[in-house]
Amino acid sequence: MAPGDDELLPIGNIAKRSGVNASALRYYESLGLIESVRSASGHRRYRRSALRRVAYIVFAQRLGFQLEEIAAQLEGLPKHHAPSGEEWSGLSKTWMARVDDRIQELTHLRKSLENCIGCGCLSMKVCHVFNQADYIGKQGAGPRLWLGDTLKAAED
């Protein structure tokens, strides 16, 4: 097969290469985010270029985009070959806006955390708003509201 051809790969190969479960790939396909063709035996085969689309989906989800938003973003991209640099550049502007929004959100969250647990008491004994009568401190040491099951796992 020539290097420029869009080789067909079985779902297991796409799952392994992308790090995404086969069940998720089938779900993405049901939503029209990726597409497959059927072999003579009825097995799904995905074009190699689907790996780029799957990577896009994974990273877009990490940025907080919903699958419906991702579908709209991918709608204008080619399905059977890699998109051009210009096409990816257009999508990256959408991502940058989302990243900027997330940075602002996380900065606000960080400031809230500094105001909330920055005093160092950890059990929040002096906090009459969040921890009246130190009910959280009775559960043990440490910042219980923020650690949850993480603390239990670390103790085991």
C-alpha cells in the first residue's frame, strides 16, 4: 500500500493505537464522530485517519467540550484523510478560547481554595460556615472535604 493511502485498520488496532476502548469507538461511530466500513466478514474497519479524529475527540473532551460540540466542530473536516493545517488551525482557535475560559475558572477556584483552607487548620475547626461544631474534624485528620477517598487509599 502506498504511504499516502488511507489504510483500513480493525477496531482493535484503532483502540490500541488511540488508547480508547472499542466500545467507546463504536459509540463515537453511532454519533457520527467517526465512521467505519465493513469487511467481507462483517467486521468494522476504520481508516487510519480516524486516529486523528479520535485523538481530537479525546483532547476536546479533556478541555470540557461535550460530544455534541465536538460533533459540530468535526462536521466540516474531511472524514477520509487528514485535515489540512488551515482546517486544524481554525479548530484550534475554538480550543484556545476554551482553554482561556478554563484558566480563568481554575484561577477563581484557586483563589477560593486559598480563602477557604489556606489558614492551615485543615480540619476547619474555626470555620463556622462550613464546619460548625467541627463535625469534619471528628472524621480524622487532614482536609477531609478535599481528599475524600484519596486519603483512605493512601492509608491502606
